[in-house]
Amino acid sequence: MICVCWPESVGSLNWSFSVVFHTVKSSFRIFLFTCVVAGLFVSLHHASSDIATSSPRYSVLIVNARIIDGSGNPWYRGDIGIKDGRIVDIGRLERSEAGQVIDAGGQIVAPGFIDVHTHVESIYSLPEAENFVRMGVTSLVTGNCGTSATDVGKFLGQMKQKPIAVNLATLIAHGSVRRKVIGLDDRPPTPEELKQMEDVVEQAMKDGAVGLSTGLIYVPGTYAKTDEIVDLAKVVSRYGGLYATHMRSEEGKVAEAIKESIQVGEQAGLPVEISHFKISSKRLWGQSPMTIGLVREARARGLTVTVDQYAYTASSTSLDSRLPTWLRAGGLEAGKKRLADQTQRERVVKEMKEELKDRGFKDYSYAVVASYEPDPSFNGKSIAEITKQVRGKSDVKNQIDQIIAMYEAGGAGMVYHSMSEEDIGNIMREPFTMIASDSGVHQVDKSLPHPRGYGNNARVLGHYVRDLKVITLEDAIRKMTSLPAQTFGFHDRGLLRPGFAADLVIFDEKTINDLATFEKPHQFAAGISYVLVNGEAVYANGAMTTARPGMALKGSGSSVQVASVKSRN
Ligand SMILES: [Zn+2]
């Protein structure tokens, strides 16, 4: 149980100056009382005005902690002093003056988790980001999978008017830039269009984007050839950013897709981050040593390649991604026109049957609807179940017709049960794997989003660390803190060190657990006691506070002198 000593009422943002001596153990009480008296005596001995103007050594002091510092080192006991949003001291500090003392009660104190794979473009409408905070996340990287704001300066700038609870960084997304310049056409850019795309990317990097993302299964990202991506990645490289990719395939062509990702990094001269690394084809289950091997091989050649992963055997994306990319060129209306043509429709059905077979699934019972606006009663049911309900039969042809009908009605959000536990464990054990949720900001409503948005970090710490012992607690925390910070260039975060930003999470490693399920996803993680962002509590003893201390985390490009920057290639 965490004990928190507040100088004022709990949750108050206006902490008035108060010297609080916290008694860690009852045996200390007399000693500390003596210190208080002695302190007062010393203070009174000096000019009384000193008392009115001086401030405590720390704004927040966390005592009685088991510190896991984010480096992967084993925990140790200590206290952490915080002032002006930064960690000031770590050590035996329990007798120091502080505006607020938090007794961690022997629980784990770790750096706040950095979730490098999110989709939180809507964060300003849900600024508390409660689903993230309550699984210990204090920093988010958005703009993944090829979709981002194209005006990064404006996007991050909104934080001034609309403060948020967590820190925020963004990638500039290739798909959004391509859409802005070329639309949804399936063709290469003209030289002028490529120049325009480069200009948008360059401005985004100057405005603080941390890198370029692609979503190469999505429209319009899927229409880009490798050289187009390399050209844009070269711009990002000049500004010190990385390349984060939702690859062209996580299924039958996953090896080729990994090679393409690495090629972009090699030719453009920048680090590569492969998003939600997985094997999403039943036919290829057990092949993770091969895919991991490709990353290891690239690293052995001296290339910076890392991956991120969410801790579930099901993925979540659109229904549209089941349909061939050529069908979706130009948007929904163009797709509907093609489907009205019998020959083209037959080609769609044929290719979908082939895709299903190639992935090793006998039908679409692995595909479950998360949100379908025209008929919310579909939510939570598989395509096979819905087809049976709507059409009376559930053979593959009828299931494909049902998918097409739902696509024509505007599409659906889906959960795909397509991965194996063994592959997830193999990927998690790699030193270059980060833990990231691939989630948006959620509020409790009737939708059925992927539970990872509420439980991902807690699931790793509970299910994979404590129950399955796939990795150690210290390594899991490293994958959520210092590794993401190193990869994305957040040089003063991700470790508990004096001088570092005071983003911290306190949790009980015996009870931390994910409660969100596919059926009931809107359930917050258990076992998290306290979350601080830039030295301010955003979550304390079971409740969100009203604090909004989040900061924009900008890439090095925002401070780079263009003339002095040269590509590393
Ligand atoms: Zn993705």
C-alpha cells in the first residue's frame, strides 16, 4: 500500500510550501521529530524572512522505493528527490525537506513507460490519456503506420492551448504526405510531386518530427515503391530521424518485407524501427527465429535496426486490409465501381481466397469485428458468425461476400486472432525489442477496441514476466524505458538518473495485471499505484489527478542548422 503525504488536499495542483517529514518506519519517528525541532531551531536562529522565501529541497520525495532504473540493472533500495520536473538526487534522502512525500512502501519505482507505437492524433480531445497513464505510460510516439498530421508544428503546438497529461512526440507519416500531394492514386509520383513530398517531410522534421513512418499495406502507402521511401527517408536522415515501418507484409512475404525495411535504412543512412514485429500467418507460425535472424544479421553488419511488439496473439486493424490493394485505389467510391463489374469482383473473390489459404486459415473465423457503425450488433462477432447470422450459411464464398458488403457500407474496425504465443515469446526475448501498444486514446464506451490500449505494459509485467517468466522484470522495464528513449532520441528520459526528467511509475510487481479483454476491453490495468509526468502526479492511489504536465518531445531536427547537416550516406 502506498502512503502519500500531501501538504494540501489530495489532487491539489496548488501545493503550497510545506515541510513534510515522512516517517518511513515508526522507529524513525522520534529521530525525525528531533530533526524537525532542530530544523526549526536552526531556521529561527537565522533571519525569519528566510523561512518565508526558502523552498524545500525537493518538490516531491519518493521514499522506501525499490528502484529499477531502466538500464536493465537489478533493483536496489533508495529514495528519489524531484524538483522543477527533474530528478535531483537518488540515494538515502528520507530526512530531506520536501513539498510532498510519497512512501512507495517497497514497491517498484521505474521510469515512466515510453510507448513508441501509438495512434493518438485525437489526444487533444481526450487530454488525460487515461488508458495509457493507468498502465504506467508517460510518453507517447504517434504518427505511426503511415498516418500522421502533416503539419507537425501545428499538431505539437496545440499542446500550449490544450495541455495533456503525457509527453508527446510524432513521426511524419508517408501515407498522409502522399495523400496530400498525390491523393489515393496507384502510381509513382512525378518528379515535381516527389519534391513536394520531400518538402512536407523536411518541414515536419524542422518542426520536431522524430522520423518517418510508413504503412505499406494501407492506401495510399502501399502504392509506393522502395525508391520513393528511400528518397523521403534521406530527408529524414539529414535531420537525425529514424524510419519506422508497418511493413508490406507480416504474412507470407514477411522476409521480403523485413529486407525492404533494412534496405531503406541502409540506402538512406538512418536507423530502422520495425513496428509491431510479428508473424501473422498461421502457415508461418514458428518462423520467428528466421525473421529475428534477419534483424540480427543487419545489426551484425552495423545497421541500427530495432523492433517493437505488443503482447497479444491478436492484431487490430481495418477490415479493408483484407481486400486487395488494387481494389482500394482512389478510395471507397472507386472501389465500389470496380466491384460493380462482375469480372473485377470475381478477381477480388479469387485473390481473397488465395490470401486466406496463403495465411493458413480455413475461413474468417479468426477475424472479429471490433466496431461496425451501420450495425453495432456485429461488434464482438467473427466474420464467420456474422455471415451465418445474415446469410444463413457460412462457407468462405459467403464470408467474402459479407466482407465486401461491409466494406461497401464504410468498413469496420477488426481484431485478427492470427499469432502464436511461441513467436511472441521469441520476439520478446530479443534485446532490441521494445514494448509498444499500437493503440489510440480511449474513453469508456460501447466500442470494442483491442485490449492492448488498456493493458499492454501491465500484461508484459504480469503475464509474460511474473507468470510465464519469458523475460526478467528489469529487462521488461528496459524495453519500456531506456531502449525506446535511446531509439527515438529522448536523451533525458527512460532512466532514473539525477538530471533526467521526472517521469516515473510506481507499481506492485506482485499484483500488476491487465484486466482488459477482447470481450470487455475498457478495463484499466491493476497494480499501478502512482504515475508522475515531469515531476507532477497524473495518477495517484486509484484516481487520475487534474494535472496536465505533458511536454512536446521534439526530434533533433528542430534544433539542427540545415546548412551544416549532411546525409550520413
Ligand atoms: Zn501498424
